Amino acid sequence: MASPSFLEMRSRNVVRILQAVRQQPGLSRAEVSRCCDLAKSTVSVIVDELVESTILQEIGSRESFRGRRPVGLIFNPSSRIVAGISLDHSRTEFVICDLDATVLAVRTKKHARRSSLQYSASTLLSELQRLLIEKKIDWTSVCGIGLAAPGPLSSGYVVTESGENLDYELFRTKLARECNCPVVVDSNTNMAALAESRTGAARDSEEALVIRLGHEVRSTLIIDHKQLKGAQGRAGELGHVSVPGLDERCRCGRRGCINAVASVDAVISLCRQQGTAVQDIEEVISAALRGDKKCQKVLSEAGRAVGFGIASCINVLAPPDVIVTGRLIAAGNMLLTPLHEAIEKYAVAESLRSCNLIFDDSQNHIEAIGASLAVLLQDDFLGHLVSSPASNLSIS
């Protein structure tokens, strides 16, 4: 039986070989040996196992002026999949991606507005399994799950509107145990920002501010593709900025917060108070588009409040890019016109001229995609990949 130190060394060698091939597709076994400074026999054994497990693929002979033509190696992103799950108060989204973060399938499950943790780990996995079955994907190919949860998350906890502490760390542990693979948890806003910074509107920007209009109005500042999360992960509480002239009471107890008029729940509640029977934000937007003046007014007030918040961020941070995402963006000009007017009114002109405003209506499942990216970007992801039961590698 191999010693723990030998297994640890072998695992490191496997990861080094995978990294080399991912960074330089087409390397031969001999070139991998030189690149990783490993014995040819060691590389040969490991590469053979990686090819057998389909994590690496051979791409045939390459040109050579002498001797046997070497066979090139490439990383196979289709060999395994990761799943991203976005929990919200009224729906759950599922995304399946390959190891290059290419989206293979999506699924949206609407449900009654309630605490997202009332969705048990087993229920989430059942919904995910349905999607896998539909797409004829074997469950054993899942090598990680990312979970985007209503935030802010502070040390694994989130405080609900009722004041209850929900333990996402415990939920993550249960989910990891039931699916037998690593699970990563972060807030919806942070997951959306991750996707924007890696594959979306901020992928070419070294600095960007991502603002999500969801169950709360929250933001994430990205610097060099890294998120500034603040103490206990509580940075970005844009929704608790007070707006001049706003008197509605926020759930935090104060009056005038952006959340009091621009969070999804607040928008729905204000429309109901005006006498319009709506169940979700899509119904609010549909009613407004049909000409419902009360819903239009609520959306307009939300736009003005968010615009003031964005202007405040531009004045303080002067970000080169501001990306606004979330389901409210689908309201179009009913929300965006007053939003732009407020930005023009309150933002410093010089900073505003240097700022690129981008609006993304989140119809591309950006939060769930960010959750899957969070799995792929873990420092030890390749180690998890080769040590998973599905890999069939003899390193454990």
C-alpha cells in the first residue's frame, strides 16, 4: 500500500502535468517530461491513465525530422462537467458547463416566494438530476457544484427578512456530502460579478463595478479580476444608501434606502399597495408594458433611486466600467430613463464621461454561470478533478 507522502507527491505530479497540457496544448509526453522536470517513465504512466480516463486526449502524430513521431496531448473539457445553481426568492436556475465553462444546458424552476433554504439539498440535486437525464449526461461526470445564494453572506451566514440566520456553510456541507463532490457557495451578486469579469462585459476591464438589482440592490467592485468583499464579506451594500427625498421604510429599519423602493420584493409590494395584483417581478414588468400607470410609477421610482446610488459610486470610485444586471433591467426605458436622468443629475461630469455604463438583463443565467466558474477557478480544482471517483486514477 502506498504511503500518504507518495500519494501526495503523485497527486501533485498529476496536477502539474494537467497544468502543462492546458497551458500548452499539443505537448508530447517527452515535452511534458521536460516541462515538468519529471522522469519520462513517471509521465508516461500518469498520461496513460489521464488518457484512459478521458481527461486528456491524444491528437495524433506530429511532424518530426527524426525517429518516431510524437503524439500530442490536449486537455479534454468535455470529459467532466460542473453545475452552477442560483437560488433566489422565487426561482432557482441550473446551469451545466464543461471544464472550459461552455454552457451545455440550463433549467429554470419557479417556486412560491419563500426562504431559498427551504429548498433542501436533496431537492436541488433532484432538479439537477432531471436536467442531466434530459441532456443524457451521466451523473458521475459531475465534478463540482457552485451555489449562488441570496446575500450578503457573512462567514457562511445570511440574515433573512425575518431576522433568521441561515447557515449556508451547513447547507454546503450537506450538499457536498449528498453529491459526493466539492461545493462552492457565494452570494448571487458575487457570482454574477465573477461571470461578468471572466466571460462577460468586464472581461477586458481591470476595474469594474457590478451592480445587481435582485432581492436587494447590491454591488461588487472588481480590481484586476478579483472581488473586493470587505470585512466578513459585507462590502457592496449599495441598497442601504439613503436617497434624498425618499421616505419609504427599509427592512433594516431606516427610511430612504434604495432597497425600500428598488429591491425586487419592494417593487412587487409597492405595486400591490397601489392595487395591482402581481405575484412576481415579471408580472410587474408585463403590467407596466401593458400600460399600468401604477406599475410604471413604481419602476420609475426604482430607477431614480438606483441612478442616485450609481452616481454616488461613480463619484467615490470613478470606475471605468459599471455593469448593471438583474431581472429589473427587463423593464427597459421605464426603469432606465429615470435611472440615467438621476445619474446625470448627481454624478460628477468628469467621472461620468470616463465611465462606461453597461446594462445586462440577466437572461443568460449569469449568476448560475458565475457559480460554475467559481468551481473551475478554485486553486485546487485540478486536484479535486483527478481525485474524484469518476476519474479512475490510482492516486488515492
